[in-house]
Amino acid sequence: MSYGNSQRNSGEVRKPRPARTLTLTVLSTLILYGVAFAIGATSINLGLDLRGGTSVTLQPRLQGGQSGEITSESIDQAVSIIRQRVNSLGVVEAEVTAEGTGNNRQIVISVPGETGRRVVDLVGQTAELRFRQVLLVAGSIPTPDDGALLEGSSLSTEQAATFQALDCTKPESTLGSGGDDANSLMITCDRDGVARYILAPAQVVGSDIKGATAAIDQQSASGWFVSLDFTGDGSRKFGELTQSVVNLAEPQNQVAIVLDGVVVSAPRINEAILGGSAQITGSFSQLEAQDLANVLKYGSLPLAFDRGEVQQISPTLGNDQLQAGLIAGGLGLILVMLYSMFYYRALGLVVVGSLAIAAAQLVILFLLLGEWIGFTLTLAAVAGAIVAIGITADSFIVYFERIRDEMREGKPLRVAAESGWLRARRTIIVADLVSIISAVILYFVSVGSVRGFAFTLGLTTLVDLVVIFLFTKPLVTLLAKNKYFQAGGKYSGVSPRSIGVVTPTLESKGA
């Protein structure tokens, strides 16, 4: 009684409101489901092993101007860069592997689902970025006026013939292939196929870029752009380039931004840019800007690639294995619930309710993360969720056993529920943090399906923390106010026999 009075009389102790906490927890879960249905996230994305997807083989070749042979080191470097680009799109459970030996090595990319074609387009770009001064610009198709336009230029006969033969209305002229020599003059089209360019040798290249991010212009509403940050040497070179063209006549006062041999944009330079940053504009959509930022962020590929046929691949495991995994998870949940009901009696209802709300929250997170970051569920991820069931069960056991310890010391249930929580929550937090740290480390040092296991294990452990604090504890507080539980009813789970205060033999003698 003194504990209850001190709670009421102290102005510093905030009176708990378990009913309100439970209501808000359930209501927020229902709101998340409403959000999921509103944005169309109604199905969980399945991985390659369960659903199949898209696969493409990239055949490496030396870029223009390169000599020598294709080495294992260059292949491994390309695999690493491509894997980073894929991972930047979210947890998509893609597989990037090198196959074959010697000069016959290839890179095979497999991506779950129908969206794999976008990923294949993204990772296949060599991402060779060049900043070149514009020397001459003309319409998209050759005209009789080209001769007069080229008169007095320093182009060779071959270069002049190339420019006069270039037709930017043809799709192949705007695809780009990379492999251009940064130290040589360049003749190319812009990506929209509306202009032909003659460009000076590059003065700033992709290796001069430190970082790239996609952003939208909120003030002028001009759409998405890519913001670039240069290295120290890159800042100097870009400043010198812009300063050298600022006072020239058009089009020589323009600097073309060339990606994989095609002009993305060619802005006019009104003043020298010395701050070490720049923007690439060009009527980008959000996806285009994000993809461009991703390929620039992780650097250009050391090789050029010829893309093989893009194919749809069948699931490597299939629905039978998925059903087996779900059955295993379901059996695990049922066994935990049955054990809790057998050992903790009515108090086990807290376990049943907590596991139910945890499962509901996990499902909605799978749906939303699949929509927002491309999360895909693989058999390894299912295994991570099943393993986390044991972590969740540990939290209940720690709390319930702390309550029983407090009651063995003579405290009533209502007091034991609070003092036991103060002793149990630190253990629960530490145990879950160890699991989360392990999952984070495993996620960043692993690849492929192992990352899915680690991601799901960490996510499920976070859900356990939310449920134990915002559902389990308030529900126990409410039950502790119930007369049946306070009186230590036979099936309450906190009866004298259950907590070990009265043995069956002494109880029968007393009767």
C-alpha cells in the first residue's frame, strides 16, 4: 500500500496509463495497414529463390584506347562496383557473380521480380563522366550547311566526315557506349537526340568526383537534378575549366557534361565555379536522377560490357520451400504459445497477444519496406524471422520470472509487476542490443541471401523491443489490477504454487 501512496503523492513520478498505451499501439498498427493499402503495398516482394526474376550476362571487353588484357582484378573490381550500385537501390537480394575462367570470365546479374530490367540498365552503365568544352553544336541531322559550319575548324578530314555523317535521330546514336578517349576531341549527340556536338578533350573526369546525390529544385520547380561534389584536385580543374570559357562566345562558353559518350546537358557558364560543386540538369525524372547519382557515386566500371540476352529465370526453390518455411515459423509460434499457456497459465495470454501484435507489425513492415526500399523476402530472411521468435520468447520469460522473484520476496502482484519490470528491462534491452549489433555487422560484411537473414533478424528484434515496451508491459500492468490475478487464482500463473511459495505437499496438509 505504501508503494501505491508514494506513486500518488510524488509530483515527480508520472502515473502510468497502460490502457492508453495499448490503445495507441494497436491503433498505430492499424494506421500502418491503412497506409499500406493506400499506397498499394498489398503483397510481399519475394526473392529469387521463391519467385524468380531477371538475369543478364555481361561480357567484358576493353574500352576504346585501352590496351592489354582483361584481368581477374578488373573483373573483381567491376563486380564490387556493380554490387554497390544494386545495393544502393535497397534490400533487393540481387546476386552479382563472376563466372568462367581466364579470358572467358563473365558477370552474371540476377535480380528478383519484374523490376530487374531497370537494375540491369543501371548496373550495365560504365558511368564514364567527362566535362568537355563545347566547340561546335548543330542540329540533329546532317545538312548542306555543315560544310560552312566546319570551315576554319581544326578537324581532320576523318573527323569532319564523321560529324557530317552523324544522325542523332537514330536510336543507336543516343545509346552511348563509353570507351571514349578523354584526351581526344569528341563528336557525339545529346541524350534526347536533338543536337550534334563537337567537344574538346576532357579537363575533368569521373575520378575527380567525390560524391553525388539526387535532389529536386524546390524553388524554381525545374525538376530533379544531380548534385556533384569534387575532390580537391577536381575542384581546381573544374574551376580552371569554367574560368577559361566564361568570356568566350557561344557555343564555346558552354561545358558539356558527357556520360558514357553522350551529352547529358551543356550549360552556359556565366561565371567561374570555384566552390568545388556542380549540378547536372536535364529534365530528369526522380528515378533517372537517383540512378545517375548512384552510378556516379560508386565510380566508373574499369571495363566496358556487351550485354547478353536478358532472361526471366524460374524460382530456384519455389513455393514448396516457402510453405515449408512458413509452416516451420507457424509451428514455432504455436509451440511457444502452448508452452507459455502451460507454464504461465492465464499470464500466458500476454504472450499470445504480444506475439500476435508482433507478427502483425512484422507483416506490415515487410509490405511497406518492400514498397519503399525494395525489401524482398527470401528463405534466408524467413529463417531470420523464425530465429527471432526465440529472442522474443526470452523477453517474456525474463519479465515474468522477475515478477515471480519479486512476489517470492513478499510483494503483491501490483507492486511486483512494476519493480520486476525495472529489473527486467535492462536485461531485455542488453540482450536485444547484442542481437541487433550482430545483425548489423553481419549485414554489412556479407552479401546475397545472408544479408536478408541479417536484415530480418535485426528488424524482428527491433519489433520485439517495441512490443515488450508498448504492449507486453502495459498489458501486464492492467492484469495486475485484476482481482483474480491479485488474489493469486489457481490458473492465474501467479498463484502461490506457481511462484514456488507453497509446495503441493504443504498445500494438501493445510487443506
